[in-house]
Amino acid sequence: MKSDLFTFARADRAFYASTGRYARMEELRSVGLLSLPPDTRWPYSYYVYMPAPHRFFVVAIGLGPLTMGV
């Protein structure tokens, strides 16, 4: 998960460097900056949240119950 989050962040920073704005994952994929599988990789779902034009967060949400080793 950690390496996926860094990959998303690098792609969005590269997009920002060329356009002056951040992009959602679909746009990063369409311009060839993001080659990770779809927005879900078990057990996480990823999305890019942009609260302001010059700010973004890549968020990973757990899809299933967390289990602890017994």
C-alpha cells in the first residue's frame, strides 16, 4: 500500500509540474502518468482528494475487516 500511495503522489506531482494543477486518478491514467491497476487493490481502495486547487491527498481505505494474527 505504501508504495502505491507514493506512486500516486509522484504521478500527481509530475502532472502539477506540467499543468500547474493536480488531477484525479482517471486523468493521470489518461495522460500516461499512472500505470497502477484500478483504484482498488485488495484490501484497499484508493482515491485522490483535492480540497483546494493546489493541494491533494491520496487516501487508502480498507475494504474488509482488519484481522489480527492469532
